[in-house]
Amino acid sequence: MSGGIYSPTSSDIAIRNCIIAANSAHDEGGGVDGNDSITIINCTITENSASSGGGISGFSKIINTIHWGNPPAEISGLPEVYYSDIQGGAEGTANIDADPLLGNGYHIKAGSPCIDTGTADAGELGQAPDTDIDGTSRPQGSAYDIGADEALGDNPNNPTANAGSDQIVGDQITLSGGGSSDPDGSVVACQWNLRHRENPLYNKSAVGETATVTDLKKGFYDVTVTDDSGATAEDEMFSSAIGDPTKAFDISGDGKAGLDEVI
């Protein structure tokens, strides 16, 4: 008996835009166990297990589908497989064998080999589904994506950089990018580029989610974050002089305003 979907009859069944994950079976078909009348299209089948056919068992037709991480084998039987990402490979047109880079909710991350490598042709079914599991229209790029998720052009799975609130420059300043986040993984690097708007000799840089720097001039500070798939994002923070940010309290001419100058 299958762990995810089981169809013992010969009725025509189409499974579209489904995530079939984290199921198990004692016998065959941890994800799907069916017959030659099942068509699986634009689905993501992962983290299932069975004695054989951890992903799927049977003679189904598989199109635009991810089969990854389903021990002991992705497929048992002789299905027709097209434009799919199969761990270990599979015979058929335009199939690939590459880590799909699945993130939170089994969405594909930026840089996934499944982006723009699917097909709109669903064989007897006509066209592949024109939306994904989230209702996003397909395709977003030059071709359909493989799997249940269609990545947006500006990929919603990219990280978000947050440099924190604008600050007032003193003798030292603490920069914090702790508000940065990544919806499908983690932020692994944080790079600060401290730009002075008038004199590049005052530029500085720092690394780390939190960084303390001294002797800063007022100006713009950028933070660039990088996530675990290599995607990046930037945010900008402006630091003004101590006191009224609309006035220049730099009496000594050192490029910053001290408390005694403000007083």
C-alpha cells in the first residue's frame, strides 16, 4: 500500500501541482503507487520512503516533476518520464539529474536547475497547468519550471536585507543587519559597505551581522546579505551628524560632529 497516493484502478487520473512529501510505505510507492492511467505533472515528490520505489511505483506518466530524496530508489516500474528532475537519472526526453535546491515549503530556491527547464506540453492532457501550487501563473521565465513551484522573475525566495534604522553618528556606531532574513534558507554572510557621499577616502567596510566601527563620517551605509544558495540583496541606511540632522555641526572640520560642537 502506498504511503502518499494509491490508485489500484485503471481510471484516468491526473495529479497536478502537488507536493507529495514525508510519506512511507512498507511495500512499494512511498509517494505514489498507481497504474498506467496516472499522469503526474508539475509535482514535487520528496522525502518519501518504501521497500522499493520510494518516490513512485507503477507505470505512470511523469512530466515536469521533481523526484528527489526518496529512498531506496526514486522510481520502481517503467513509467514514461519527460522534462523531470530525477535523482539518479531517468531515460526520456529532457530529464535532468541535479539537486533541485528545495527550500521552505519545498519551493525551489534561486539558481535551481529546475527553473525554465520544463515544458508546456502535457501530452494527452494538452497543456501543463497554467498556474503553480501558489496560484502563480506559468511560465514566469522562458519556459515552465519543473516541480509544483514556479519561481517568480524576481524570485520571492531571495533574501531580504535590513540595515536597521537610520542612526546618528558619534565616536562609534554599531551596525546591525539582524533584521535580514531568507524565506527558503538562511543568511550566511553580511557585508557592510560604508560610503561617504562626498569623499571616498572616508569609505569603510565591515563584515558580520553586527559590526562596530569608529571614526565615521556622516553618509550612507549599505548592507549586502548573501543566503545559502548564493542569492544576494541590499539595503541602505543613512547616518546623520549628532543633534539636528538637517544642520552641519562640524566646527572642527573633521567631518563629524562631536557632542561639544553640538553644545
